[in-house]
Amino acid sequence: MIFFFGTRSSTLLTDKLADTNCVYCNERDTVYITVISGYFHIFWIPVFPTGKQYYSHCLHCKQTLSRYQMPVTYQNGLSEISQRTKTPIWQFIGLMLIAIPILFGIIAVIFAK
Ligand SMILES: [Zn+2]
């Protein structure tokens, strides 16, 4: 039997950093933060999340920075956005599909006595 499994990612949120200048081109209110969530899948069904990644990008100069490359001026907005972004429940669907038959089996064994 062939199993298709691996990791995929989806964009959770893209939001503007308010009142922030780009560190490269110094344009105001052109920096956006994108939150990407990775997940492990089996047959393209998400099983569990593998973590979030944060990127900033400037619409004017197209500079893109990862979380650890971002300057201190981006960190306040980034922490607010990261608190607001929750891992979506659909990334646990595979775990639920595995857990539900196990729970029904346990309940059936308990009540069969
Ligand atoms: Zn820029």
C-alpha cells in the first residue's frame, strides 16, 4: 500500500504593521506581516500543525524578512499579530479522525460488560 504523507503550509493571516517605516526604503505603512502555519498530512488530510512562520514584506521595495531578521521596530506589531493568530482547528482533523474510533472502541468495551 502506498502512503502519501508530508508537510504542507497555509497562510493564516496577512496584516499591515501600523505606524511603521520600512527599514530599507523608509516608506511609511508599507510593511505587512504574513503568518504561515505548517502541518503534517497523510493523504493530504491535515493531522497536526508543525509550527508557525512569520515574514515581513514591504509593498514598496519588496524586501522580505524572516522573524529573526526583523528589526526591533517591527517586534511590537509582530508580537501583537502573533498573539492574535491562533492555529486553526482544521489542522487537527486527522487526529480527530484517528481518536474518534478509538474512543468509541473504549466506550463499547466499557459498556459491553
Ligand atoms: Zn521598503
